[in-house]
Amino acid sequence: MKKFIKVLITFVFALVTLAPAITFAQDDELNVAIVQLVSHPSLDDINEGIVEGLAEIGYEEGNNLTINQQNSEGDMNLLNTIANQVVSENPDIIFAITTPVAQAFQNATDEIPIMMAGVTDPVGAKLVESIEAPGGNITGVSDAMSLDVQFELLQEILPEATKVGFMYSTNEDNSQLEVEAAAAAAEELGFETQIEGLSSALDMQMVGQNLASQVDVIFIGSDNTIASSFATLLDATDAANIPVITTVATMIEQGALGGVAINQKQIGLQAGLLAKEIVDGSAASDIPVQFVENPETLINPDTVERLGIELPESVTEKAIMIEVE
């Protein structure tokens, strides 16, 4: 009996000592929350990828997986309410799709593991201390990628283009950081740049029309507000015969000219797979942030035809011509 008590005390002490690394009981059941900022195709794809990734590591909804799906539909006040509600329910892992969602949960809990997905600059957004050692309760998969390749591709497709326009949402830290980095990359290659911000999707038509009238092409990054009203932007750019390049595959499917893009579902898939490390007992603080490898050059052939662009052979040889339904 004394031996049993001694072992029990040792076990309890180990649990207390290792609390930051043990995030939940490792059993056959997993309870997660997946929280999305707004509904649009790229974020929907990330969400779907997360569910597929969890299935690949052995957790399927209706069997041994419970998912609390939440969507703030772009309402930041509602997002904070959702964050507090989800945290009060104490899920095993919270999947936070986009920077604003990850930031809301960062403010709501420093204990529950947060798996971010689709965050462009997690260090700049102060979600993690570093890519290699996140340091807190947040890790995940970033959608950041080399921006130089976007403007090298642009030079191949439109060698006479000299001025690039950039749009970002003023309420999204990640969007501003990405646009500033993209503009710097464009300027390194000799392009003149113009940056415009918009405070909400309601500004899209006016800002889009104004920018399209002053530049040769517009670059759009991983901006959730713009993605949610991307069709409105395309109405403005098509009317001015100005192409849009982007890092987001779903935007190219919707009508952007093309870009070196990341498959959004892959972001979610990797986040779902990365959850295995949390399930196995690793602390989020010790799990390096991942990136999506091998982005692809995608071109929308319908947009090429609509804008009357003649693609050079150097582009057609390497690009994937997406199928538009």
C-alpha cells in the first residue's frame, strides 16, 4: 500500500511538473473547435482540409471526434464572444482560421492548444515568439510564401507593366504586413507601387475602381475581407481591363489572372495532421510553425481570353491552366 501511495504521489507530481506539455488526456476521443472568421471559398477550403487532416490521424466526426464549428461572419465583436464561449467549453484543441481568429483566442486562453491555419506572419502578428520555437500555446500552419516569384511571373506575362496596385484591409494586421512586403518585392524588381486600404467590404467597389484607373495590374494577398467580396473587385478591374494576380488559388478560380499560389485545403490538411503532435503530448510551444511547400503557378485561361492577354511560352510550359466550372 505504501508503495502504491508513493507511486501515486510521484505520478501526480509529474503531472503538475509537466503541465505545460500535457494538454489533455490521450484517449480515443477528441473534442475540437474550428473557428472561421468569415465564409468564403478559401477559408471554407482550409476548414475542409482540417477535417480531412484529423481523419488521416484517426479522428472522424460521428465516431471519435466532436467538432464545434463556429463562424463570426466578419463580426469582430461576435468573434470575441465566440472565443470566450469556446474556451469555456474547454476543447482539446482550437483550430483558428486566419490571424484575427488566432488573436482573439490568444486573448481568451493561454492554456488550451491553438492550431492556427492561414496566418501569413505569425511572428509579426505576435502570435508566436519565433517560427522554430513558438513559445506559447499557439502553433500551426502559415500561408506565407516567397513574394518575389509573383512579380517575376508578372514580368513574364506583362513585360510592359510598370505600376502595381495593392489593396489590403485596414482591420487585418496580417494583410497590411503582407502587402508591405509584396510592395517591397515589386519595387526591388523595378515596379512602381501604389497601396490602398479599405476599412470594410462596402468600400471595395470604390477603392477597386480608383486603383484600377491608376495601375497596370493589382496584387491581392491573403486578405479575408477582400476575399469575401472578390467578385466586386473583379467587376471593377474587368471594366478597366486590369488583371489581378494573387497568391490564393481560389481567387484565381474565381477570375483573377493567375499567380504563384498555395492550395488552401493543403493549409488545413497540414494543420489537421500537425494536431497529432498535440494529441501525442507535445506542447504547442515546442512545435515549429509549418509552411505549405511547393506552391504552383496557376493561370485562369478564361481570364486570359477575356483580357486579351497572350501568354509567353515560358509561362505556358510551367503553369497549370485551371479548370473553371
